[in-house]
Amino acid sequence: MNLEKIGRNLKKARKQKELTQVQVAEKVDIHPNYYAKIERGEIQPALDTLEKIFKVLGVKSSDILPF
């Protein structure tokens, strides 16, 4: 899994929704630093966390995950 590409896609989706990293993290119930690391491609979050992020951003997994 290309974590950097996923992070870039998440960042793009977040900016389109005009949300900050802190706002997304609060809605997903994770620490803002953890979310920032996801966007930077430094860590691979659990699948349930990714699903929550997708829901907050209003995207499908196919929009974010590079297959």
C-alpha cells in the first residue's frame, strides 16, 4: 500500500471539504497528530479508522486508495 499517495489523496479531499486536520481528527475521534501522520504517509491506520475518515470526508475508498 502506497501510504504517501493515500495521504496526498486524503489531504486533497480534506481541503476540498474545507476542513482542517484538527477538525477531521475530532470527527474521527483520533489525535490530530495521528491524523497528520496519516496524511504525511508515515503510518498505516487501521481499516476502521480509514473508513471513519472516508465518511467524514464524504469519499469512497476507491477515491482515496490507489489500486
